[in-house]
Amino acid sequence: MTETREDGFLGGRLQITQPARGYRSGADAVMLAAACPAQAGQRVLELGCGAGVASLCLGWRVPGLHLVGLEQQEDFAELARGNGARNGIALRVMTGDLSRPPAELKALSFDHVIANPPYFLSGTPAPLAGRAAARQEVTPLSVWLDAGLRRLRPGGILTLIQRADRLDDLLVGLRGRAGAIAVLPIAARAGRQAGRVLLTAQKGARSPLRLLAPFVMHAGAAHERDGEDLTEVARAVLRDGQPITRLFAKVS
């Protein structure tokens, strides 16, 4: 990786160095961070942390977390380390394969694990290796789930963002191992089907699954003018760093 660029997140509150060409994190990473219910003093692991966007968005919102990232590609791991230092957020990044994690990681347990696994099962790989590795599923989704659950302490929370059409794979992989599952569909506009889901699950829990009301990203039925058309709640999350954990709370 030779060329990089600076991208602003959370309305410019975070400045993140990412590749100028190839895979770059965006709204999905911010949404993932917003859905994690971590509290100050807790330990959080991000699997496949890339340049560290999700971890750093979470660390900005919740100071005092112990943040650890695992990243297979060393050039991305170096970006994540630099981004943490540049933004004044402590982020420890280990390099390794989540299916064969380094011994130092295997010795740790976490209150939270977050992940944005690659979305695409098949098709023509992206021409740049870093982009292909981030977007194309090489390690099966079941292995991502297994790695996350193994690193969680009993009662710990797994938070994932994934394509909506992979929801069945997520549920199969969690069956018998985690419960209290909550699924938040993410729709581009009101009345459209969800393209993404945010999912939280508690290790060892047995409470039934809850399917939540959709989170709508854009206002109006179509994009009709230049400029941003985020809904008020989406703007609060993506630009102001507000959490969406309240949407996962049980309604009595």
C-alpha cells in the first residue's frame, strides 16, 4: 500500500488514514460502533479491524475502553495503529488470521466482540488484493462467529453488521451458543427492503430472538437533490457519533 488519503468520520471529529485506492471503511463501520453497548472500562475486540474505523468510532463515543483489533493484513494493521495514535485513542492492533489467532489474543477474553465480515460469497474478486480480502468471503462466516464467541467471556455481547440475505447463516451459526439475539434491519429508504442487518447476541443466553423496527438511512422516497439526505436519526449516528443501542432495548 503506497497511496493513502485522509477521511473524516463523525462529522470530522475523527481523521482516518485509509488507502487511496481499494477498500475503505464507510457508514457500515460507524453503524457497527454505534450498535455496540460497551461501557467505560470494558474490553472490546474487533475482528478484521482494517484501518480501525469501527473501533475508533466506538472509542471516541465511550472513553476508557480497552480496545483491541485483529487484522490479517499488516499494512491495514499499521494504518489502524497510526489512526489510533493520531486521534488520541488507545487501540492495540494484533496481526493474524482469525481462524488461527495469535497466542497473545487467545489468552484474552472480552466483554464485547464487534465485526463487519466480508459480504460477498462469490463473483469476480476486486482487482486490488486489500479490497478483495475485505469484501470477498474467504474465511467462512461460521468461522468469524466461532472466533468471536471464543473470545467473549460468558455473558459477553457479539455485535455484527452483515448483508440482510446472510441473516439465516448468522442465526444458524449462533444457534445453541448465544441468545437474546436482536436484529435491526437497515433500509436505505422507508418502504424499501433492508439491505443490511445489525445483530447483537449474548454468549450463553437463552432469551428469544427479537426483530426490531427498521432503521431508515435516507429521507424521502428518492434522492431528489444534490447534497446529503440522511434521516435525522441517521445523521445523529453518522455525523454526531450518537449510539443506536437504545433501539435494541426491550420495550415493555
